[in-house]
Amino acid sequence: AAGPAAPLGLRRCRGMAAPPRWRGLSWEPRSRAVEQVHLRCTEGSLEWMYPARALRVVLEPNLSSARHTTVCIKPASDFQGASIYVERAGQLHLVVSEAEGARPHHVSCFSAHTPQRVALFLQASPQRDISRRTASFQYELLSNQSPAGPDFKKMALVEAMCRPCDDVELLMAICSSDFVVKGSIRNVSHDSENHMSQVDVSAQKIYRQKNRIFQQDEASGEWRGPVRTLLQCKVKKGGGDFLFTGNEHFGEAWLGCAPRFKDFMFIYQAARERGANPCEFQLN
């Protein structure tokens, strides 16, 4: 008996006024054709429900002038029913197996040999009952000029490099980071299995945030937000005020530069007096 139709949903594509939702893509029961989907954003998510046969996903960002040299994929926690390959010179190379997709926080990154066009191939796993399976993932296309970022391929999407930023890096971070927040550390927790630490920040002033990572607690009125970093950075709870900066990946904030606020003020004011500040920063 033929299984249910296989709809594909493009849940989110950043940079657009209204996130598009695409539903209703389906296969003829006896067709062997490979369906193709073209995605035009540099980051987004895709959901393949009831995976059967294969799906080819072509990432073609509209920003033709940008050179995206790295592609990162984060499967959903309930990813199942398919494996993800990347096409290179007519050959398929495995990126995410069905077993790997079930690992929480698992991110796979690989080089984009053709920066303007990356083709992914999703191969459904042979199953008698596909009705309860969904292969969904988030993706990001990164350039080698991404601000305040290390080698994403080697460091699996983390901003932290486990060392203090120098003055130039700090001044650039306040200009280009996805979030810039003055605050203190409420708590630090560690996840040894996924090699990550989480810093719970109590925010006194939010200078910038790309999305709503930092939100106001209804009961206390306090603004709070979680920021992730590498476990190997050995972050500990410390007193006083800090300036937290960093970038967002797959809906999570990753720590970049985080000096004590008084040290940042000294560095910024000295740079401003010399005319060496790369951007204006609201101090009050």
C-alpha cells in the first residue's frame, strides 16, 4: 500500500519580512523522480515529513556577491527517516547519517566547493511505515569573512576561542556582534556530554540583540538570557559587570568577547580619543 504524501515545509528563512511556509509537496506513489527544492536564504530550516525515496535541496542564496565557504547543518532532535549527503563533482558524500541525526546539539560543517550553489541530497531510509518519521534540520551558510568568528568547521559553530579578546577584536565585536549586553553572571552550568557550558546572564542593558535571546522575566521584571560556550573554556561564575558579545547560530547565543565592563569602558574611551573606534557605541 502506498504511504501518505510527503510534504515538505520550509519553516524559516531569515532576512525576509515574513517567514515563508511551504506545504503540500508530494510524490506520485510509483514515481522514481527525485524532487528538487531551491532555497534562497543564507540560513533557514527544512522539514521533510514522511520521507520516501529522495529529495535534492539546492542552497542558492540571493546575495550573489557573498562567498559562503562553509555550510553547517543541525538536525532536529527528532530527526529520523533519512541521511543527508552533499554533492561534489557528481559524487555524494555523507554529511549526516540517520543515527547521527538523533544526537542532541550535533552540528556538521563542511566546505562549500562552489560558494554560490550547494546541493544537498536527502536519501530516505527503507521503511515499511514512514508515517511517524520526519527529517528536519536547520542550515547556515557562513563566509570566511564572518565577523568575530573562528574556524567554524573545526570548532563546530562556537564563537568562543577560550582566550581574552585583544583591544582590536573587542572594538570590532561591539560593532558586528549579533548581541551586545551589559550584565552579570547568574549561574554557569556544564554539559560534559556535548562539551558545552551555559552562562545564564542577568542583563542590565541590552545594546543590541538579533533575536529575542534575552527576555524579561514576568515575575521579577529582570532581563535574562542563556549564552553558550565551549566546555574547554572552563568558564566560572564571577562577580561584577561584564560586556557580553557574540553571535547567534541555530537560535542559540554563542559567547564571543566578554570583558569586564570597566575594562571595556577604558579601552573604548581611549580608542575614541585617538579616533580609532570602528563604530560609535552608546555609553549611557
